Amino acid sequence: MLTLRHKGYCALNLVTQLLTPPAASLGPVTAEESRLLEKLDLTRLPRHIAVIMDGNGRWAQKRHLPRVAGHSSGTQSARITIETCARLHIEALTLYAFSVENWRRPKAEIEFLMQLLREYLRKEMPLLQKNNIRIRFLGRPEDLPPGVQKDTREATEATSNNTGMILSIALNYGGRAEIVDAMNSILAERTSSGRSLDRQPVDPSSGLEPSAPITEDEISRHLYTANLPDPDLLIRTSGEMRVSNFLLWQIAYAEIFVTETLWPDFNRARLLEALLDYQKRERRYGAITTPTSAAR
């Protein structure tokens, strides 16, 4: 049995959770994963992890397969990441599934992605329920196919009473679009005869005039990610050094981890590497660390 060396946390119990059913469906823990787990400080994990799942097309191309084969293979990486984060008691996980720019892709690929999502939700619902995961979707749902809208609503409702990790799927999502929607929602709430973007009546008791200054807190409350902590760690696979219009407001102080690994090859060991790299960072949020007496 693995033991983890750090204080104030029952590490053995958490590792046991990782190694026993239903996590056994992920496969046995490898020697590499064991070494990584021994180094991990379970008291210093990020509250919120965001992932740009990139490289599906290149993974398929390298194997002389159609692009859709990469998308299909990538669902296993999503499954591993979701379940591992839930068992590590990560508070929130956000996966970038489909951007507003992705509508520019070939129609056949878009249709495949939408069908793949619907199948994934149906197949993975038992996993979500067993791991007490609550799912939500970030983006503009009104532009999605009716069947996808129906399935996302049902998945949200089916897991609404779960109390564990919040899994957010960014679907028809764009960071700039999110900020625009937040601003329009604020303006609607400040107009006595208006309605907010979620079709809820305006609260006339808010007492805010349309011309009143807008604060950062007010914007945060109107983002798709309202009530979630900002990401502490942003992971991007495939080696691309850009954020691709993902959570632009929320990642202001996120630690960014870029791996050359293509998404279908992103496994539990690669996730643990990202967490270990995160724990090496000194998060100052713009401040300067006070020198210790030894440093003087």
C-alpha cells in the first residue's frame, strides 16, 4: 500500500480510494503513478482545475486515422481525468469541449462531436452519480442542436443534488462571449422594465442605476462560472502556448501547465505531473514574498 508523506491529512485513506472500486475501472496503478502519488501533497491541491483538451486531430493524423477517431479516443482521457479529480476531492473541474469558433469546422465533424457528446453523457451518467459529481454546462445553449440542449438539461437536473466535485463542460463557449453576456445581463438587471439573459425578472430592489459603476464582483456574479472559485491551475495539452479564448476573466492568476502530450494520451500519470508542477509554484498574486531572516 502506498503511503504519502505530509501532515494534517489522512493520506492513506485517500490513496485507498484511488486504488479501490469503482476507481478500479481506471486500471491498476502503475509504478510511475505510485512514484508520483508519493510526492503529492494532498493538502495543497488546487480547488479548481481547468483543462484545454487539445490534440485530438493530430493524434489521429499521426496514426493515419480520421480526425473523429481522435475525438472518440479523447473521451477516455476525459473519463480518467474526471474520476481521478473527483477522488482527489478537487472542488471543481472545467473541461473545454466545444468553442464558439469550432462552428467553423466541417459540418460532418461538428455533427460527430455533438453525437459523441450525447452518447458520452448517457454512458457516463452512472460514473457521475457514483462519484457524487454535479455537472453543469458553460456557454450559449440556445445555439446547440435541440437534442443536445435536451440532454444537457437532463444531465444537469439528474446530478443537481450531488454534493461532490462540480464538473463544468464548456460547450459553445467563448471567453469574450461570456464577458459580453455578463455585461448585457448586468445592464438588463439595471433596467426596471428589462429582463436578464436567463429570462428571470429584474429585481427592482437592487437600487442600481444603469449608469452606476460596474465592479469586478458584479461581473463575476454574472459570468457562466458564478459561484465557482476561479481556476488555480490551467492545463493545456498538445504543447500549444495559448489560452484559446477560454475563461479569459477567470484565469487572471491561474498557474498554467502546458504539456506536449496530445489529449488522447493524457492519462492519470500526466495529470499527477501537472499537480506536482503546480505545487512547486509560488503564488504571490502580484505581491512580493517577505524575505526570511535566513535570506537576509
